[in-house]
Amino acid sequence: MGKLVVSLDGVVIKEVQITKDKTTLGRRPYNDIVIDNLAVSGEHAVLQMVGQDVFIEDLNSTNGTYINGRAVKRQLLAHDDTIEVGKYKIKYLAEGTGGYDQTMIVKPGSTPMPVFARSQPVPSGFGSLAGQAGPASIKVLNGAAAGREVALTKVVTTVGKPGVQVASITKRPVGYVLAHVEGGSRPSINGKPLAGDSIQLKSGDVIELAGTQMQFVQA
């Protein structure tokens, strides 16, 4: 799944393999990753595996959790992301490399909001199976961008409005899976809020996210 490399002032302190569904980080000794520094809260953050994805969530820490210099509440990790807690830097390492593409989805009655399509490394052991799911796309149904279609060419595509409501669509060997990433309310699928952490999408499913309706279409 990947590992975390903890360093201070460029000196590596420890390496931790991510093997559990939840890996906690903080100053208290019962955490999975213990950083004994006053700038780090007792229960600072948690890393959670959702399928083959790894998310990090800040646990209302005093000094916050940063990814590549930007404060985050909950975010999907990409290969080579740098988590910052206090003066400590934690590098997330997974197979492959990451990259970004940017598309636009418009919330009705508002200015366009960026939706990032972030490529993720193919999980270890998947090999060529990652390409078995057929081509798919999401089509915007309402607002100024109605009719626009975005191809799901990345392993992971993140959609929504950062800070409001964000979800990820992950390409699996068996199909495409939608997962809640950020926001107080969960995305809706065919008019019903997402019940668990994730759901496998079927062609024709209508996703509602941050006021935008999108239809998942798979060949």
C-alpha cells in the first residue's frame, strides 16, 4: 500500500509501512506514529485506507496538518506528497508517480470551480488489471456547464469544490468506485446520500455533489 518516511530538518527519523485500515499520528504514546513534540497534538491526524486509496484527516489539531504546504482537513494522498506536522515532514511513498490535470465543473449560479483529476499509482499487485475496467466519463447535467463530459482517464479523479464537498472516483479492475473525501454532507447517488465509505458506480448513476448533478456513463 505504501509507507511514510518521517524526517526532521532533512534527517530521516523513522519509516512506517501502512498496513492498517486506520493509522493514527500524534504526540501521545498510544498512536501508531508517535512524534514527541509540543507542536504536535496528542491526537493530531489519522490515515485511513478506503479500498486501495489512502486518505489523511486532521483531528482538529492545534497547529493543523499540511500537505505540500497547504492546510487540509481531509485529503487523498498521492505518491510523493509531503505531510507537515509542526517542523516534521512525512513523505508518502507508493509505487508509480502522480500528476495533475484540471477540468472545470460549474455550480449553478456561481463562478466556475476547479475539479482536479489526480493520477494515482497503480496499487501493488494489480499490474495490468488496472486497465480492465471499460472507458467511462461523467456528464454534467445542470448549470452553465450542462452537457459537458469529462473522460475518467486517470486512476483517481477527484471532483467537487474544495472546502465544501469533494468525492473521488477510482478506477478498479472490476469497475469504478465513488468515495466521500471532504465535506460535512456526503454526495448523493440517484437521490440517496452515500451510505458507506464508497460505492461501485453503474452506468447511468446520477451523482449530486456541491450542487452539481453529474451522470456516470460507462461504455
